[in-house]
Amino acid sequence: QVQLVESGGGLVQAGGSLRLSCAASGRTFSRAGMAWFRQAPGQERTFVAAINWSGGSISYADSVKGRFTISRDNAKNTVYLQMNSLKPEDTATYYCAANGGVTTGLSYVYDYWGQGTQVTVSS
């Protein structure tokens, strides 16, 4: 079992930055593939970024490439999402997710999900 708790969301002006954190509990975290997804009101949940267990394989959605950076610290059981140059269209609830170790943007591959943290970007 892996339990995930996100933090770091908030209100920021366009062009600003936020760093999201996802703290994981469970002895399998260091081998888990991790990802961030987001869901805006009235829209489907979409892929943002993913990272494999070692950090050697990373994937981003086209909409965030060059602005967002995913990373992980296995010693702290934490995965991060550094978000720069934020835009109003980045406004959403951001979810952390974990799977068995692969890097993928397919939500159905992820077995564990956090409760989400709200990010609001004002124009």
C-alpha cells in the first residue's frame, strides 16, 4: 500500500511559480513510478508529468514542457512538481499518483492517488 498526500498549492499570479510536494508512505515508494495529473472544473483529469523510480525516465505533457519540472527524493519519500511561468489555464486540482514503476501518462496504470491540492493562477 502507498498513501499519498499533496501540498504546496495556492493562489499565484500569472507568471509566478509554485512547488508542489507529494509525501508518500509505504515501503514500496522507492520503486514506484510517480506522476502528477490535474483536473480543471468540468474537465477530465489529464496527465502533467511522470517520473520512474530512479528519476532516469521523465515525461511531460506538451502543455507544460519547459515550464514544469518533476523530481523525486527517495530518501524523503517525496516527489515534487516545480511549476514556473504559470498561466491561468494551469488552474486545476493537482493530483499525485503512484504505480508499479513505469513512466506513463495513462491514468489507469496508476494504483494509488492522493486527495489533490488546488492551484489557482490569476490573470
